[in-house]
Amino acid sequence: MTESRSFLAGGSCFGRKQISCLILLVFLQFAAFGTSTAGSSYPSDPLAELEEHDDSFFKEDGQLASAQKVVRHLLQTTGSSGMMIQENDTFLLAANRTNRRDPLDNFDTYRGGWNIQNKHYWASVGYTGLPAFIVALVWAALGLLGLLSLLLCCCCCGRKRPEYDHGRMGYIIPILLLLFFTTVAIVGCAVLYRGQARFNETLVDTLDFVVLQSETTEQGLRRVSRNLTRASEINIDNLFTLSAADKAEIQTLNNQLNNSANSLRDETRDNADSIKHIIDIVRIVLVVVATVMLLLVLLGLLFAACGIRWIVYLLVLLGWLLVTGTWILCGIFILLNNAIGDTCVAMEEWVARPFANTTLDEILPCADPRTANSALVNSKDYTDQIIMMANQGITRVANQNFPAGTPTYYNQSGPLVPILCDIYGPGPDFNLRTCSPPNLTLSAAPANWSGYICETNANGICQTQGRLTDSSYRQLATAADIGNSLFADGNFLVSVANCSFVRDAFTEIRGTYCHNLRRYVKWVWVGLILVSGGSMLSILLWMVYIRRKRYRYSPGRGKYGKSPPPYNGLQPAPNPT
């Protein structure tokens, strides 16, 4: 008598056909993932796109000309480097790399470029992880069908077993395969754990670098604001200071600089904090998955070898759920690998067009270029005015020999104090000039002027030779220091105005961090494939081996004994009693 049994019930014979199918299944899984991930993105040819349409498209009058116009438009909007430019000068980053099928648009090719704010972009990236999602779906469906068939078998079928003689190899081959796939799963857990640790470290380092660049720019903007405020407070001999209009303009410019610094700081930190929060969650999930899957395959091997059926069945149910989840995670990290690759290519292309209208501002935004340009022009203007005020204080007060009783008299005497070099030409260009002796540069002036200080009495009158009192020297030295600070801020403001600091940051990320990010995220999804595939096939072998442990062949009776003596399949079956 025979009865129908499902594959998961493990009652069918485990012969050469089953072994061949099992090995072929493993090969097809790894081959499918190799081709799907290697070809996740591809350049699209405009002519090829037109050829996909039905030939009737060209049969009507005028349709050929329309097709030619479409091709011409596509070719005109594609640069020589493959970077797409729309009519409104919006720059499509990584346009060729992101030409993938879009599930949200009837699986047509997505042509919107790298854009993390576009749901169609994320749908096209998610399409690259479709093979892993399909495997997860198929595995879940097969598990449900197997569970259903097992329930039907238990409820409707008899309890007698067909007569098969497995022989020694029928026990040895399953346990060898089980050991092999368990080893594969263990190796996958090790790769997964190591890969997620290195990936998290590299990603955190990248975010810290971006935040550091943002903070450096923020501090520079605030430094310029402080220097401008100090410039508005200059007062040399109570005679030379900036006008009320200039002071009001500085206050307005300071407000703009502080607002730009606050915006840059808030956007960068918010983005970094959000990404780090996600990183922490992903890290915990991957560590838990690696740990649980490692315990699962080891416990499954142990209890299957011991023949404890109810624990093995419980582990099969748990493993079915976990393997489904790991395949889903694998698909997520495959699409994440492609998203990181897209971002690195987008950064490289943006460096060539730093003012393009792109969504890279979501990673590291440029400061307001109009505010930076205004601060640059005004800092040059105020530096020029500071030099003029300091020189007026020297030529009109310090280097004059006033008679006693004059308001500006303090007994000036001795060699004349050298004036500052006018480093800027007339506005609005403010071209740099070359300083020549005896005029002093802003940086060298304070040290030189210290040799012209005289000793004064309680009334501020010089008692020794000299043309500067301590008070006038401090005023002139402060003016020179502020002017030198504003002059030094010029290069920084230029880098902000042309957004070169962001370009330099993206160049550094592209050259230093992108390779490791893509390398370690690949470790993660490869580890997930090994864990999922090894665990999946181990679960099937648990069921096969546990059935072999439960029923063994008794040659003398021609049927299975349900409660045999201990038998591990490694020695000949005992003689019938």
C-alpha cells in the first residue's frame, strides 16, 4: 500500500535525480544573481528605443519625419560625455547609468537621471533588486504550498509508508550535502557581519567628512561676519571711522551671512542625523540576521543529526520566515549598491557643472552665492576704507608737528611713520596691487609701527621721541589686523561664491570613499546571498535527513519499521529478528 506525500514530508527517495536537481538549483541561483547585478544599469540608445515600436509607426505619411525629429532631439539633449541637459538648464546627473526599467511607468525606461526626490528614480533602482525579491516570493509561496500539502497529507492520507531501500549512500549523501550547505551559510554569516561593519564605518566616515566641510564653511561665514562687525567699530583718534550708511550695510550683510551659515548647518546636520539613524537601524538588523541565521543552521544540523523531529520542524518554520526576510534584505542592498554607484557618478559629473540645478544639495548644499559675492565685494571695499582711514590717521595726525594746545598735539617727534600699502585698485573691480617699500603690508605694519611709540605722561603727552602713543598704536594695529583678516577672507568667500568648497568635497568623496562604500555594500549582499541560499537548501535537507532517521528499511519484513533501534546509516542494516 502506498500514500501520496509532499516533498517537504521527505518520504520520497533521495536518489541521483534529486541530487542533480539540488546542485542545478544552486548553480542557477548564483548565475542569476551574477547576471542581474552585473547588468543592473545600461546605457540606452535613442535609435534602439524607436526600433522597439511597431513598424506601423513609420508607415503613415509624415511619421518618418516625426521619428527623425525625436532622434534629433534626443541626440541634441545629450552631451558628449553622456550627461543630459533639459531645456530649462536642469542638469540630469548620471543620465546614462540610471537608464533602467521603471515599474511605476509600465516598465518603460527611466530617463530622469539621478534624483533622490523622484519616486520613479527609486522605482528604477528598486528594479535592480527584483531577482532577490522574486526568490523571496517564490520561497514564501513554496513554503506555504509545502505546509498546506503536509496538512492535507496528515489529515487525508494513511500512515503506512512505501517500501524503499535507501541503502548506505541514501544516508551519506544527504548528510554530506547538509554539511556543505551549512558551511556555505556559516561563511555567508561571516561575510555579512564583516561587510556590514566595514560598510557602516565607511559610511559614517563619509558623513563626518561632509559635516566637517559644512562646519568649516559655516565657521568661515561667521568669521567674516565678526570681522565686518569689528570693521564697523574702528575709530582712529576719534576722527576716522566708517559712515553710518556703511555700518547699516554691514549689519544687513551680517544678517545675511548668519542666515546662510544657519541654513547650511541645519540642512547638513539634519541630513547626516537622518542617515546615521537609518545606519544604526540597518546595522542592528544585519547583526541580528547574521547571528540568528548562524544559530539556525547550526541547531538545525545538530537536531537533524540527532533525529529530534519536533525541534527540526519548528526550526524549519522559523527558517522559512528568516530566509524570506534575508532574500528581501539582499534585494534592498543590491539596489542600495546601485544607488551608491549612481551617487558617485552624479558627484563626478556635478563637479564639471557646480551651478547646475540638481538634488545634490540634499547631501551638501552650496551657500547662497549672492550673499557670498556681496560679502566679497564689501570686504574688499571695507578693507580699502580701513587702509585709507589708517593712512589718514598717520599722515594727518601722527606725522604732523602740531603746536602745543592743538587738540591733536601730543608732542609728536622723530622719524615719520610709514603708511600702509593700498593693496586694492579702485572699485568695482578692486584688482590687487603690488606693495613696494616704504609702504607696509597689513600683516607687517603692527610690528613696524611698534618702533614709533613714545612714552607718555598722565596727560598723554610724549616724554620721549616718537609719533605714536600706546592708544593710537593700538587703534592703528587693530585696524591693520581687521584689514588683514578681511583680505585673508577673500579666498574663502571666492570658494563659497563659486561653490568650489562643495566641488572639492565631492571630488574627495568620489576619490576616497566611493570605492570602499560600493565594495563593502557588495560584501553585504553577497553575504546575504550565501546565507539565504545555504540556509534555504539546508532546510530542505533537514527534512530529508530527519525522515531517513525516522524510517529505515528492514529487509526481512519488506517494509519500514517505525521504531527501529538506533541507526546512523554508516554501517550495514542489522539482520531481521
